[in-house]
Amino acid sequence: MEYLIAVPWMFRGKAAKEINFNVSKEFEDGYMLGSSGDKEIVLKNAKNSIFIHNIFPVQIKKDNFNLESLGDLAKEFDNLKILKKSKSFAIETAAYRSEVKTRDFEVKFGQKLESLGYSVDLNKPEQIVYAFLHDKEVYLGCLNKNEVIYRYLDNSKVFSKIKNRLNRAQYKLVEALDRFNMNIDDGLALDIGAAPGGWTTELLNHGFKVYAIDPANLDDSLERNENVIHIKDKIENVDFKGLQFDVIVNDMNSDPVESAKIMVDNSKYLKKGGLAIMTAKLVTKNVDRFIKDVLDIIKDEYFIKTIKHLQQNRQEITFILERK
């Protein structure tokens, strides 16, 4: 079966190996077309992968596509019974060097499908129609909600909803919380390596009081915020004297082994069952070794919930942890 996958460009080879993916075409912007095996097995492996951001089966592909041909495309979708009329749908689109805007495609193709008797539900769709637009080509497929590894091919929609936006680093935490459906609201949070404050800002958006630890300055808006306690020191020098946090986050720009040791040293301040999120910077190409080293350090204090390269990660990996 043919699939389109979204991957980090620098790790595309590792991503392909995770699902035994035979690449037939690379699109240079983190998307690849190719083939693999049984759909159920491929999607399961993709869900458990580190480097695959998203995947869908390619059920229709067209050359010389334009918006005027959407009616015919919708009829072909209907004839092939790719969608079920008994279930609602939403459309998610990504584009690379395409003259067609993703928003225009989603709205107009959705209208064509609605005219054929299908029901749109943008909030809780039971099916996702995926479309990848490249030059004059379109690649289309559909997955049921329980098959989807992440709703968005292009998650810029998620960031458009951010209440207070400070910097790009904030997007990493936003994506992690959205991708893994982590509903965190209110409580006490520790942000290690906080400056200039992107992650602290997002924690505030979720109602937390935040201890922000960093020798560097925070953004002025955070220095004035009564729910931010900025300790201008290295985390190694701080004693929280019995404080218990609901969440600990760490986006320090440091060696991954050192970051992992810091997470272990501060685990005593995290409530049992509490959430911890850290990024591990990949300072060399030996990714597997770094992941193993980090896991060996943190495994006694934390359950490993997820290890994932997010779309907003660069040369780093995000670890989602739970305090034992």
C-alpha cells in the first residue's frame, strides 16, 4: 500500500526504517511518498515511532490538479466509498510549493463532499480526510479517528489559538500538550532553564503558578507577573525545601545526559504521578546512543510515556514522563 508520511527532514532515513518504508518520492519539506505493508501494522508502528510526525494511506492522487476540478474529485471520493456517510469528517491539509492555498482546499472540497451527503464536524470528526498539495499534484486519503496518530498534517492551526505568544520555543510545549491530549490546568509548575520564558508563558496559559529557574532574564512581562517566581540561578543550586510540583518541564540547551541527571535530581520535588516533559538536544548524529543514555538515567524515577520528535523540534527529541 502507498502512504504519505510527514517526517523531520534531518531524520528521514530513521523515520523510514521505523515502518519499513520504501521511499518513491521525497518532497524536501519533510514529506515522503512510498510503500509499506499491512495498513493496521504500519499505522501501529507509526504511532509507536519516534520520528514519524504523521501518516496517511494514499487512496487518490492526481496530476494537474486545480480548484475547478474539486467537483470531480469529490465524486471519485464518493464512488470509491473512501468516506462513510454515517460518520462525520474534517479535512486536514499540508502544502509544499502549491498554488492552491490549504484553507481554500479545505473549505471548497468540504463543501463539495457535503453536497454529496457527507457531514462535516470540525470539532469532533469521526474521520479525517488528508490532502497533501505539491505543485499541481494532490495526494488524498482518509483515516478513521482511532487510526489517526495526530490530527494535523500542518499544525499551524494549533498555534493560531495561543492566547499569549512569546517565542518559537513555546510552540514545542503547545504541540506536545495538543498531540498527546494532555489536559493540564492549574497547580504548581517548575520550569528548568526557563529564559526567556516561552514554556513559562504556556504554563501560565494553563493556569499554573510557575517557578522559573534560569540565571538569565525572563521577558519583562513575566518578571512583572505575580504568578511567576523567577530564581536567577542554576537549578543545581536551588533547594525547594519540601515544595511539591504538579508539573516539571525542562527545555535546557545542554547535553542530554546532563539534562536527564537534572530531571532525576529534581524528581523528589514532583508529586507521584506528576507530569514531566523534557527535550534532549541531539548534539551528535548518534541518536540511538543518546536515547539509550537518557533512558538509563531516568528509568528508575520516571515511567516513560512517550518519546517523540515533534514538528516543532529541531535537532532534539521530546520525552513525556510520569513520576513513579
